[in-house]
Amino acid sequence: MTPWSLLVYGTFLLGGAAVYLLLPRTDRSTRTAGAILGIGALAAAMAICGRYFLDAGGLNAVFILSATVAIASAVMVITQVKPVYSALYFILLILAMVPLLLIQNAEFLAIALIIVYAGAILVTYMFVIMLSQQNAESVYDRRAREPFTAVFAGFFTMAIIAGQLAQLPAPRILQGTLVSSAAASPIQTEPEADNTEAIGETLLAQYLIGFELAGVLLLVAMIGAIALSRKRLPVVAHAIPAKPPGQIGREVPPY
Amino acid sequence: MLELLKDQFTFSVILALVIVGILNGAVAYCIYFERKISAWLQDRVGPNRVGPLGLLQPLADGGKFVLKEDIIPANVDKPLFLFAPFMALVLGFIGFAILPWGGSVDLDGDGVVDVIAQVADPGIGILYLLGIGGLAVYGVVLGGWANNNKYAYFAAMRATAQMLSYEIPMGLCILIVVLTAGQIRLEEIVLAQVGNGNIWNICLHPVAFIILLTTVFAETNRTPFDLAEAEQELIGGYHTEYGALKFGMFFLGEYAHMITGSGMVIVLFLGGWHLPWIPGLQPEDVSIGAMLLKMSVFGAKIAVFLFFFMWVRWTLPRFRFDQLMRLSWKGLMPISLALMCYTSVLVYAGKATSLAWCLGGELGVVFIVLAINAMRTAPITGRQRNMPAITVHKPAGAP
Amino acid sequence: MIEEKDIIIVDEPDLSTTEKLYLPQVVQGLRTTFKHLFKKNITVQYPEVKREQRVENYRGVHRLNRDEKDRVACVACFMCQTACPANCIHIVAGESPWEDREKYPVQFDLDELRCIYCGMCEEACPVDAIELTPEYDIVGRSREEMVFDKEKLLAVFERTKDVKPRKNPRITGYAGTGDREQSSGNTEGEG
């Protein structure tokens, strides 16, 4: 147990405690304590990231800002009482992840994230949430069901992964992921082709069959969903001939 | 000064400031022209009291928006209620960043292109506009939901369903152009149209142009697709509870959205800043004067489109909601899908820029659609036959 | 309650193939409105230009008429107040200082905001004292201001008597009977 891994594991312990306190409960509110702990955990997490930046020769303000916003809004998604706010924080989370992708020159992934998640999926979520409940929150929204188990499972897994990653020497993580400037990391080179173009080449030339199969699978799933959800109504009106033009109404036998 | 401008970043910032400044004024005057054109189409005069020809009317309107009492109703979801108009306005304006206003520019006349007259030219190109369009619905949805008003809430529902449905044919039509040009950046799409013997994409794909135009109407919530603010059924729709400057922001956002939408259609199908055979508007003209000329041509094209938007608004009645859905899912989407498949076959065969092949295909697709429609018994509008049947009695004296 | 047998369900017309495309109809509509773009405007620039009075018996603001001797023609008989469906007329009667009538209105208030301009008061008046004029553009800054009193109603008469002269002569039969003549004379003496 080096001080370094203690810091990493301690951050996750702090974060877990913060989320546990922030989760909605009916009997007493521990939100203020949770928020203070959460800010501490975020600061610790950024300090951990900062070590890699200092190794690489400079802090990246965009990364720090969007990572903080992303983590904070991810916590807000699960701790909000109102489902609509949860969905909105999810959108904020996605918008905060866009700069993270952009500083890695992954423009296409960034905009695809916006179009697919924020533009389509979350709109559908909002649609459903707005339909289901408008003002009164239900019991299962006001109280987290198994706060300790859930927080423990999530943060324990994350801590193990992060702890293992933290053992790796810093430059291996740096390669093309955290820092975008070419000067900071000698390994990284300017991308030759456009990122969008490169992804297109990869998907549609190198992995064409897999890509098309995935598309067909989704199409089949969509048609299957339509077929399953469709209400089968007896088609009665077909048997009745329409009246000649000029006559009002079409006589249809009782259904 | 000129040396400073030769940096693309500085140039972009200045261009952004100028364009947003001009377009803010343009958006305000859009409202004036909306009123004027509605008046002219109805044999009236329109606003003519404030200033000569009523030209100061936008200032008076703006003053009124600012000075009116800013009411926040009880029981609204306050943060979202305040946030929604900003969302609508900002998402209306940030689309301007990507429109190619004036092509490449050589600032000092040494024959080397220094900057491009576009605020940003990301590699994702046109996808940026799609992303913005996807986000734009949140202004309406949040506004409608936060209001705590049943009518506004219905409007939010309608807007969501409508925008989701019309984004699909829109994306397919954009793909047709991207396939034809083989490019995804807007400036390159314009250049591809010029390089193709001055044949704009509208000549190659007139049907796709009409479909894209229709979806732009739907995405901007304009008549005949303005179900989200249907006055007769929903009072004012999502902005029922909004007043003063917040309502003004929704209003401006709608017009900003229209400008972005028509800019997109112009770049994709009408050659952007280009006019054939006119010197000064060709890709090789890169002087500052040529840039200004190109900008004004682009602006004039947008103005024509805005007139068309308003002309349509004061001509066509609103669609019914089921008609709206049916038009998108059963009409526009199959047609645009078929066109896209056909275009990709053409690209594969190397005929994507041939006028005869493209037009032939478009005609063929329209013909097939007509044939399928003619064979089908169920009407496009009206009750579908598999809906629950209704007992019909006729009174004795009925014809 | 509508009987079920009275309901006729009218199917929408089946559209023809070209109609299903919507476009021909859209173009037709656009052509129609485009033609109107160049038509002559029919707007009347209201405060500067006023439209001609189109009906003679337009029912606008009320007026209280004066008779030939410049007296209030009203005899405070309360007929209009009784007839008024909107209850907007309020009269306080006093003894008349003139010998040809018993009473005259000390106070005559007419709430122009409550009035529905039906003309029943005009119909009811036995001496044609109250009349509706062609004047329609009345404004005020408060509700109280829009309650017209006797002076205001008489002022309306002064404004409009050239446009719409008092048509019917005063009904004279009332003062013709001897008894009444005497009694009216008495009241004058007392006043």
C-alpha cells in the first residue's frame, strides 16, 4: 500500500460515502453532508488526474472542467428525486463528455453522442417520463431502495479497476487519451486523415460485414418490436363496399 | 491589422461577432417582415405607424418585450421555466457557426489563401447541424413541461414526436447530398456543386430538395407543421405562460432557427454563395471584395427562403397530427430511403453527378410511389380501415 | 343529449393519386396568395380616414335631445330605464320647472360600458329624448369616465345634431288635456 494507491482508494471511499449520503431518502436528509463529501471526492479525483498532467508537462483546463461537470452530473442523475431532472442531468453529462472526446480529436464520436443520445434517446426518455408523471413523485423516486448495496457494488468495482490502472506507469495512460497537444506526449502524432474519414474507412471498409450485420440486427429488432406491440384488430370494414360517390357515410356493422 | 486577421482564429472570432450582430438585427426584422407579408397576402397594409413605412417597429416591439411585466406563474418548475427560453435562443443561434458565408479569402492579395470565411469548419461538417437540430427540441420540451400547464404540456408532447419523426427523412436527404458530393464539410459541398459543371444539387435531386425543405419546415415548427403552438387548440402551445422578454426569446429563437435551416438547404442544394457564370462568385475569386459579394449573395438567398417560409405560413392550413405523422413515416421516409439507396448505387457505378441518371432515378422513385399509392385502397388521410369500426345510423330524411 | 341515430359520420373523401402528393394543391394555394401580394390594399387608415356611415340607424353613443326651446327633452318617465336589458340607465327625477311637463331628469346617468347598444331605450322613449347616434369612437381612461351624465349626453347631442337631426317632433298630445295642463302649471308655480 503506497501513499499513491491509498489516495486512489481513499478517493473512491469518499465518493462512495458521498453518493450514499446524497441518495434520496424519506426519513432524514443528509444531502448537505453528502455534497461536502462529494466536493472533496471530486477534488481528490482531479488531483489524481493532475498528477498525470504534471508528468506530461501541463494541466488541461478543458479536461478538468468537463470531467468535473460530467462526474457531478452523473451523480445528480441517480440522486435526483424528480425523474425529469434525472434525464436532464443525463443530457448535461453527455454534453460534458463532448469536450473530453474533442480533445482527443474524436469529433465524430462527439457529435454522434449528441445526435444519438441527447437528440434521440433522451428525447424519448423525456417523452415517457413526462407522460408517466407530472407533479407528484412516487415512493420509489423519493427513497432509494438499497442505497448501501448499490453504492458499495458500484464503487468497489470502480475502485478495483482504477487501482489497477493507477499501478501502470503514467505515460502508458497518456498515449493519445488524456492530453491532446502533440508536444506533451512525444508518442502522439497529428492524425493523418480526418477523424470522421478515418472512422468511415474503418467501419465501412475494414469491418464492413460486422457493421452491416449490426445494422440488420437492429432493423430486425425494430420490426420485431413493431410486430409484437401491434394490436391486432379485426379488419371488418374491408368487407363492406364503400358507397358510391355522392353519398354520405360508409355503413359499418356494429363492431 | 491585416496580419492579425490572417490568423484563422482571430478572423473567426471577428466574423462570428459580425454575423451574430447582423443576424440579430435580421431576426428582429424577420418579425417585421412576417407581419408585413401576412398583411400584403391578405390585402392589408401591415405595421406602418412607427417610423417611415413602420421600419422602427422592431425597436418598438423589442422595447415592449423588455418593459412588460415578467410574470413567473405560481407552481411552475422555476429553474427549468427560466432555462427553457435561453435554450431555444442559443440553439437557434449556434447553428450559424458552421455556415460557409464567403468561401476562401486571400486578405493581402499575394495569391495565397489565408483564411476561410466560416466561423468554424469542423471535420464533422453537416453532422454538427444535425446535432444542433436534435438539441433544439429541448427548448420547446422544457418550456412546455416547466409551465405546469396542460396545453403547454400537450405542445411539448407534440413537438417531441414531430421532431423525432422528421429528423429521419431530413438525415436521409442530407445523406443523399453527402453521397453525391463525397464530402461532409459544408464548404466542400459547395465547391463540389461548382466543380460539377455549375450544376447545383437541386437539379440532380429535386425530390430530395422538396423533402428536405418540408422537414426544415417541420423542424422549425412553422406552418403547416406548427402543431406545437396551435393557437386554436392549445392557446399558445409551449409558450402559453411565457411573457415579456422570455416570450421574445422563444420568438427570436424560432426565426434564428429558420435562418439556420434555410442556410443549410441553400448550402446543400442551392450552391451556397455561388451563382454560375458571374465573375466574383467563383471559387477562384478570393479577394476581400469577392468575399463580401459572396456573403451578400448567401444573405440574399436566405432572404428569399425566409420570404418563402412566410409565404407558406400565410397560405397553408395546419396539418392534423395523424396526417403529420403519416406524412413523415409513410410518405417522406420511404421516398427518401429509396432515393438514398438509388444514390448510393449511382455512386458505386460512378454516375452520381450525371444529370440524366439522377433525374431519371428521381422520376422513377416518384412514379413508383404514385403507383403504390394508386394501388392502395386506404387513403393517406382520414380514418384507417383497421381502426375500430363505428356504427353509422342515418336519420330518415338524410340524403 | 344527441341521440345516436342523429349522428352522421362523414368519411373524409378518398384523395386521388395526385392529391395524395399534396404538392399540386400547395402550389395552387401559393399561386393564389402570391396574386394577392400585388392587389390593392383595402385597409382604411382609421383615425385620419373614416369610413362613410353606411347605415342610417347605426347604434352608437347615446344622446339626450334638446327640444326647440333648448330644454332637455326628457320627461323622466323611466320608460328607458325599465326597458333597458342591461340596466345601464339611472335617472333621478325632479319636478319640472316648465309648465308643459311634470318632471324632468335632475340626474341622468348612462353607463356606456354596460350598455349593449340594443336601442331599446330609443324605442321606449315616448318623447324621443334619448337616441343612439352614429358616433362610435368613444374613449375614456377610467370606468367612471365612461358613465355618461346628463351634460355629457347633451354634449353628444350638440356634436351630432347636424349629422343626425332630431327626426320626430315632440309628442304634443300629452300636454293637450286640460287637467294635466293645470297641474303642470301648478308645479311651476310651486317651483
